[in-house]
Amino acid sequence: MSEFDTIIDRRSTGSLKWERYAGRDVLPLWVADMDFAVPDCVLEAVRSRLDHGILGYSVAHQGVREAITDYLKDEHGVAADPGWLVFTPGMVPAKSQAVLVAGGPGDALMVCTPAYPPFLNLHRATQRELITVPLCEMPDGPLRYTLDFEAMEAAVTARTKVFFLCNPHNPVGRVFTAEEVQKVAEFCLAHDLLLVSDEIHCDLLLEPETAPHYTALRVPGAIQERLIVLMAASKTCNIPGLSTAFAVIPDATLRRKFVASKNTFIAEVNPLGYHATEAAYRFSRPWRQRLQAYLRGNRDRLASFLAEQAPMVRMPHMEATYLAWLDVRALNLENPHAHFEKHGLGFSPGTDFGGPGHVRLNFGCPRSTLDEALRRFATAL
Ligand SMILES: Cc1ncc(COP(=O)(O)O)c(C=O)c1O
């Protein structure tokens, strides 16, 4: 039995994921957190910080900065300076901050769809225009998506200031190759765009040997002067409730602008988040590798189920994340999300991601929970 097989009852713990369906027989398979215990090394760090007894306003201590720069060097081959890191209380506020550093009201930002929903809402509060460009299917092999550079060229305008990349991609599960990331960088340079690369899922690789992560921090040349990479330990170590993320910004001027764009809407990072993040990057690697293997098993279970019992449902070949993007258009359902919910399955609606006719299934759960979900899925069909 794997440590990830343990069922932990999350009902009545104030879990966003589980509270939505409190008192109903619906399996919550939506928001991106996992039903697994946080690795011990991270819990220990939080406990030991608590034992100090004071939880005042905090700044990033040297230990967390070094844990991250060591990780960037060891895992990604990037020599980052600890001073390049700017901590934020989560990725979503960091994205708004990033938008504010380039251009002004009325300028545009570009996002490829389907997209993690906040990408599609950022422009409102920042008074920007949103340009969306659909990802396209790759021509060969199993279903996989890539960036549609022709469509991006056609859609970009003189007022476009920011391009948002999500790599690995939520929800389509792609890990973009070095060539793809380099092409994105060229596109940004050619059109004078800030590149904001959300790499929050970069440790949730399902095929690290054949589909390794290539961070935008590795692209050589001028792009480094217009690059903000966003990362966090939150998805990998299942600590999103600690609201801690960081931006890696190699260029000093851009970094100053990013820090200055933090307005009164954005709070400080909490001390537990800093200490959990430090421990995650220093000590969680063996746990992470076991997690990847377990998630790969879940992905394969889901893929076999679909191939055998629901061949009309299309799932891209997933190289990363625990979030499966299911194309259910062939089922001709008026409201796929409502249909599956009626059958006890709480998915994320594709419409939130700019992908009607789809649902997103979170398989970051014990295999027995996934098996129960698949039984319900078969009935729903
Ligand atoms: C691509 C992506 N970015 C950011 C986030 C959320 O980050 P945070 O909770 O730090 O705001 C998620 C969560 O699902 C995500 O999938």
C-alpha cells in the first residue's frame, strides 16, 4: 500500500474543495489541491516555526532564498541570484502585479486558451484588454496541444504588452519543449512584450525522462530582460492554503517595477509559508518522486478507463499535472458539468477555462477515490 492510498477525511475541515459538496454525495474533483497529506519534512518545518511562539509580519529569510536558488541550480540548471526572488502571497496576485508593470489601462495582454480561469479575468481589475488565442492540436501522435504561433501573430496588436505562458499547462497537461519555449521568447521579443511564465506545475511531471521541464529562465539572450517566472511549492507539496509563491526576475529594473506595483490590495507573505517553502525545496525531492509515480498511475488508470469504456471522450496525453482536460463534446450534453454533478462527480466546468464542451477532472486523490469516480463516470455515460 502506498502512502498516497490513505484516505484522509477532509469534510468539516473548511476545505474549499470539499465544502462545496458538504452533505451531498458528490465527489469533489475540481479545484487544484490534492487529497494527500503534506510531506513530513514540510509539516515539521511549520511545526518548528510555530514552536517559536510569535507569528509577526515576515520577510523572506536567507534560508528560503538559498533553498530556492539551490533548487533552480540543481533541478533546472539555472544560476539565479537569491536577490532575483520576489515573494508574493500566491500566484494570482503576482499575475496582477506583473500586468501592472507593462503598459497602462487600455493596453492588452495575450493568453492562450483553454486557460486557468484567473488568466481570463486579470484584465478586468487591471483595466486591460484580453486577447485570447486557442491552442491547437499537434499534427501527429496522440492528442496533444501546442501554441498556435500563426494565430498569435495574427492576433497581436501594437497595444499588446504582456504574453502569459502557462508551462506545464493547466488544463491541457503539456510540458512545452525547449523549442516551443524559445519560440515564445522570440515572439515576445519581436512584439516588445513582457513574458510572464507561470511554472507552478513544473515539479508535477508525469514523464520527467521524456518530457522534462524547460524553464523560460534557461532561454538565452535578451528575453531575460523582459521575463517574470512565477513558481511555488504550493501545488507540488499540497500547501496552496499557505498562500506563498515567488517571482524570479533576473532584470533589476523590471524587478524594481514589479515590487513597486504591489499596491494596497496585496498583503504580505505569512511566516509559515516561508518556512514550508524552504523545507519543500530543500527536502521534499524523494517524496515528490513518489508522488509523480503515483499520479502517473492515476493518469494511466483514467486513460485506460476512457479507452475501454468511453472512447468518445478525448483526453490529451498528459505529460504533467493531476488535472485532466476531458473533451466531452461527443456526448452532446447541454451542460456537461451539471450532468456529471447529477451523477455524483464534481468536476470543473470547461466554460470557466474558455473551453465549452469540456470538464476538468482532478485526479490528485487516492486510487480508490478515483476508482469510485470512474464507476460513477460509467453510469453518467
Ligand atoms: C497555472 C496555475 N497558476 C496558479 C495557480 C494558483 O496559484 P495560487 O494559489 O498561488 O494563487 C494555479 C492553481 O490551480 C494554477 O493551476
